[in-house]
Amino acid sequence: MEETKNCRDSLVIKTSLVLPPDTNNIGTMFGGKLMAYIDDVAAISAMRHARSNVVTASTDSVDFLHPIHEGNAVCLESFVTYTGRTSMEIIVKVIAEDLVTGARNLCVISFLTFVAINEEGKPIPVPRLVPETEMERNLNESAKQRAQIRKKEGKIHSSLQVLSV
Ligand SMILES: CC(C)(COP(=O)(O)OP(=O)(O)OC[C@H]1O[C@@H](n2cnc3c(N)ncnc32)[C@H](O)[C@@H]1OP(=O)(O)O)[C@@H](O)C(=O)NCCC(=O)NCCS
């Protein structure tokens, strides 16, 4: 029988306190540090879905909508939104919380694509995703448009192959 998984099977929630080593000279969180957290939680979601090793195939643009300040809690939530044959799209939502006032701001929404791989690093099939809630179904439907955009961008990247390595 075909193996299927739900979005909640790959749900990851990570909350961290933003400390001085995580921040820049104006007291807001380093973008690179946040991107490492994003890649981390997304990879765990992908592995929970595929139950295999995975690699990051692509990261969509990451727009920082709101600064995250030293002393804030930063909360990341991720889960699989779409599956192809061997690839998985993951959404990562980042919320900053002022722990004193309780104010919460949505800072980043990002989509990443991971591919499940075997011991030789070759892509392997993943279980089909079955979205359950209305939000999950919306994300699953809109994934096809995001994949189109990625394909278009891929064409742009391949036209840059004249750049030597
Ligand atoms: C990702 C990777 C495994 C794909 O291998 P490949 O031999 O090109 O495999 P395929 O062309 O058969 O593609 C496999 C799947 O990946 C998807 N894919 C490949 N490149 C992609 C990209 N840039 N963005 C989104 N999806 C991509 C394909 O659409 C396909 O999905 P599907 O099976 O669901 O239809 C390979 O390119 C790789 O290992 N890249 C390096 C990954 C890495 O090191 N990541 C860490 C970065 S530091």
C-alpha cells in the first residue's frame, strides 16, 4: 500500500532566546544566524517526512519583515507543504516575541526544497503528502505556482554557467 504522511507528521517548533553573540552592532539578530536556524528546522521536517537523509536543493528568497531584537524569543515553525517524487517543499515561519510586553511579530516566511537521498546521494521517493486543514490545502495548492517560479529562476541560473569555477 502507498505510504502517505500528513503535514503534522513533520511539524517542528524551535524557540530560542536571542543573546548578544547572535546579534549585530545595532542589537538585532544576524540574518545569517536566522538562516541557519531556518535550514535546521526545515531539514528536520524533511527528515521526519522522508525518514531518510536529505539535502537542501533550494531556498526561496528570505525577506526579513521585522527586526528581531536582543532579549527577544525567536520561534520557528516548519512542516512539509508539498511533495514531488523525491522532493519536499517546507514552509518555515519565524515569529519574534518581546518577552516583557508579550508583543509578537511575524519576521520571516520562507519556503525551502529538500530532496531525499540514499547512501550514494541519489534521490529516492518520499511518501505522498496528504494535507488535512484548509490552510494546509491552500499551501499545497499554491506550491505548484512556487515550483514554476523556481523552474524559471533555474533557467536564469543555468544561463550564468559562463561564469568559471
Ligand atoms: C538536489 C540534488 C540531490 C538533485 O539531484 P539531481 O540528480 O539533479 O536529481 P533530479 O534532477 O532527479 O531531481 C530530483 C528532485 O529534485 C528537484 N530539484 C532539483 N534541483 C532543484 C532545485 N534547485 N530546486 C528545487 N527542486 C530541485 C527536482 O525537481 C526533483 O524533484 P521530484 O523528484 O520531486 O520531481 C543534487 O543536485 C544535489 O545533491 N545538490 C547539492 C545539494 C547540497 O549539497 N545541498 C547543501 C547545500 S550546501
